[in-house]
Amino acid sequence: DASLRLIHDGDTSRYTTAQDFHDNLMNPALEGPYRFWDIVIGSLVDTYKKAGVPLRAVHIGGDEVPEHAWDGSVYANRLMADKGMGHQRELHALFVGRVADICARHGVQIAGWQEIALDHPESYDARVRPVVAAVNCWTNAGDNGQKIARKAYPLVLSNVDYLYFDQTPTAHPEEPGLTWGGIVDEFRPLHATVDVLCSAPADVQANVAGISGHLFAETVRSRQMIERYILPRLLGLAERAHNAHETIGDKEYFGALSAEMDNWASEGTDFYLRQPGIRISGGKIEMNDAYGKGEIRYTLDGSEPGRDSMLYAGPIDATGVGQVRARLFYGPAASVTSILFIR
């Protein structure tokens, strides 16, 4: 059968992926997926060769396979029985191994997420590890980073709670970004040192191949959102990529990124701004911002502050004021709204 089909008729499997898909998995018990991969890898190699650019590795993903992915596949169940497999994760391992073989035949290595390197027998590791260029570790639950490095896979620090730029930088409900991986503010990438994300002896840390920041596109709707997601967090990633160990402190780092905001603002590039602070002191409304630059615009009637709202220039009499709403504006950038209710 020369079919390139990735699934087969009659498969009654029911599953839900992390992105709520129900029909997007290849079936590793069929030959079609491997023929498909062979064509794709061969085409990539040919394209890079024609461009005169070396192709070191192809990232195969290899993660987020849900439970019960192939329960209703007669082919998958038959293969598991023939191979004496007790769990579908062994089908996943078989798939990774065969794709790795295909890539090796084309002279390229593979990269993948942590699932391609964790919880497999040494026989699998011995087969797959030599053709792996990078393993991205996205969560350190269970010391995954250290486990990957101890198995001598080339580890790339990619942890969600430090290096996912689609995670929100604050808990403010208006701030774009996801929350499932935690709050990733502008300081988190700076703190993504090798000692934090792969706490192990030097010989184990020697297997750390690098660091990577990630911006997944599910919540991206515009170029401005991309800019707001990556700036200024990209500066912390750059510092850690330059030196895997702790270098500058938070105060020096914050000063550096604040200075860079002048350039972004003059270029018309959007970026994340911390929202202004508001407090009542001595019967006066006081506001401040973290940067000492830009404009704090505010309203006292419950409306959303805009660039034409009142400009904060000093303490305001709080008499009769029920609430204050304020935003920081600097160049094209704008913070979310701070709200203070006054009783």
C-alpha cells in the first residue's frame, strides 16, 4: 500500500488535545505517516541545498499526545499486541524512532519537546539520542530539565514559567496573554539561569545546549500584540542567552530596559508598560509610574482613560471623588488601567 493517508477509515478513537482538537493526530501504526515524513524531510533538505543554507535539524514536535489517542484504531491495537506494548506511549516512542531514522537517512538531526527524551528505556535512548540536536524542556515539574541533561540529550531551556512570551505579565484581567503557565513578567526571563532550570553538577549542565523564548500564536491578533508580548522580555532572554549564569540584578536590568523604551517609542514600536500606581495620602490622590517617563492619563467619572484624558501633573484633591482610573502612555505603548475606588 503506497497510501500517504495519516489516519484510516473506521478509527473510532475519541480524544481531545491540549488545543481542543479531536482529529489532528497521525496514526503511528500506519505506513502513510512515515511516507509523508520522508517526502517532507526530503523536500526540506532539497530546498535548503538549493538555497545554499545548511539544514542542521528538523523540529518534529513530539509532544502533547493525549490519552486514548488510538483506542479505536484496529491497526494501532494490532501493532501494540504484536509488539507486546502495554501503553500507547510506546506507540509514540515507535513513531519518534522511525521519524528519527528517516531524518538520519536524509543526513539531518531531529529536535523535539521533552516528551521525546523522557520516560523511555535505554534501548530507545541509544537509538534516538545520536540523531537529536535539541530537546526543549517546557516544564521543570519533576526536575525534567535535569533528567534530560543526565540522559545526555542536548537540553534547550524553554520553560513556560520563565520563557513563554504568550503568558501574561500580570494578573490584570485586561492584560493580554494566557495564565495556565503562570505569570511571566519582564524579570522572569532574566532569572532563567541554568542553575535554576537545570540544577545539577557541572558535568550534567554541560549537556545544556541553549535557551529559547517562545511566542505561540493562539492569542496574537496583530503586529502590535507581538511587540507587546516580546518587549521588554526579550532583553532578559538575550542576557541569559549571553550568559547562562546570573549576571546583573533586577535594578540594573530594569534601568537598562527602561532606557531601551526611549528607542522603541521613537521607532513607533509597541511594548509592555507596567500600569501606574494610585493611592490616597492626606486626602490627596497620588499617582506614579515605574519608569519616570511617559504620561499618566486619568479619569474621575468611571470612564476609560485615553490619550486625551486629563494629564496627571501632581496630587489631586480626593474630595467627592468615587473612583480613579489611570493608564500610562509612552509613544505607541499603553498600560492597562489601574482603578482605585474611594469610599
